[in-house]
Amino acid sequence: MPSTSGVEKAVSDATTSSEYEAEANAYMQDLLASYNSRDVEAIQKHLMALEAAIKQDIDGDTSILFGGSVKKHTYVDGLSDVDILMVVNGSSLADCSAKAVLSYFAERIKAQLPDTEIKTGTLAITVKYTDGTELQLLPALRTQADVRIASADGSGWSNVVRPQEFAKRLTEVNQVCGRKVVPVVKLFKGLQSALPTTSQIKGYHVESLAIEAFKNYVGRQTYKDMLLHFVRVASRRVLSPINDTTGQSLHVDDYLGPTSGADRTRVSKTLDRLANRLATADSRASLSDLVNVFGE
């Protein structure tokens, strides 16, 4: 028979573990609440102003289509760009090159917002407002059957893009896992915000990794357990490219280079260390260790 002291220790350990489980998940819920506190009204106001500036001298129609983290509900305040597809549909710009449309959009936005920081890249325009909101706008062309964005070098139009299809896949995985995958993606984005920029994964890549990690998930559906699972899977999966199902590019993670290359290896090792720190917090039932992993 186990000794009285052994039974008492087992009961004490179980109590400590149970308390930690509750504290850890409550802490992550608080983090999610802070991530979700972005000013929706301000962003909507900015979007309306951008659309008005672009539409002002265009014959025909343009429309906004969310293509980034807002569309997939994985936006994290301060950590995510708001990707917008500004779709040209049957307007006077429909016969122009992607580069010409990008330049036109940039000129109209600068004219309307002369005191706002505006940067024009190869594919997109980034507008950074004084309130901290940052919107990334990509010109897109709607034909009879599809939507196209600028090609990789910005000179022409890409193959068909299907941002809705990707959002649908993420939504399906999220629903199967008790609607906790999207919150876990947000937690992961918050987790990596404390990392050096060179070791961080881009938002679309994070979301693609989430689909990979949870498509056959059978573990416990708590934020704590799912986050640890996600980081562990990501540390291995990041070593190989993931095909881009939207058609925007060959892979979602071309920015990391070839399979098992230096950049992928560096990110993999960083994530492996994060996974070990999360696991250590679990084994010690230490909320302070968990908080430290998030850089707080």
C-alpha cells in the first residue's frame, strides 16, 4: 500500500496541476482579449477613405476584398498587417498593367492623405496612420471568372488567386477543433512577437502551418495544450516548403528559402526552444515560466 505521505503528495501534485491548468488557460484568455481589442471603427473609417480616394476618378467599379488576417479572423493588434485586395472590376483601369494600377492607386492615396506615411512596394501599398493602424493594399483585377493580383515581379497579372478557399480551409479546421485553432494562431503570433525579426514567421505562413498542425488533431482542446502542439509541429514542418493553395505563389514560405536551408533551420531551432520552454512550464506547473515565454 502507498504510504500516507505518498498519497498526500499525489493529491497535492494533482491539485497544483489542476490549478496551473486553470491559471494557464485563464492567462491565455486574457491575452486573447487584449489581442482582440483593435479599434474596428477606426479601421473601417480608414478603409472607407482609401476606397473613396481610389474611386474618385475611376469609371466603372472597384470593391474591397479582405485577403489577409482580417478575412481569416487571425488579426492580432500590433502584430498583423491588414491585407486588402482592392479589386478593379470593369473599370477604366481593367486594361492597364498591374504596375500601372499600383502607381495610380498610390498617387490617388497620397493626394488624399498627404500627411500619412505611404510606401509603395513591388506588389502592394502600405499605409501607416498616426493612430498606429497599418493597412496593406494590393490591387487586384476581376475577370468574368476569377480574381488576379500582380505577378511576383509586379510587371503583369498573376494566375488566379483564391483567398476565400484558404479562409474556408482554416475555418473548417477551426470548427472541427472546437473553434480554438484561430485563437491559438493569435497566441502563436503573440508568442513570436518577442523573437528577433529574423526568427519570426509571416502571418500567412503561420495560418498554413495551423492547418497542417490541426487537420488530424486528437489532443486536448485547451489553449495551453493546443499551443504547445502547434509550436512542436511548426518547428518540424517549417523545414520544408508548403504549397500555396490560393495560387498567389508556388509556396507560402518562399521567403525562407530551400528545404532545410539556413533560414529554415534557424527558425526551426527557435521554435524548438519555444516548445521546450512551454513544456517546462507545464512540467513545473509554473505560470510565471509561461508568462516569461510570452516575453512579459
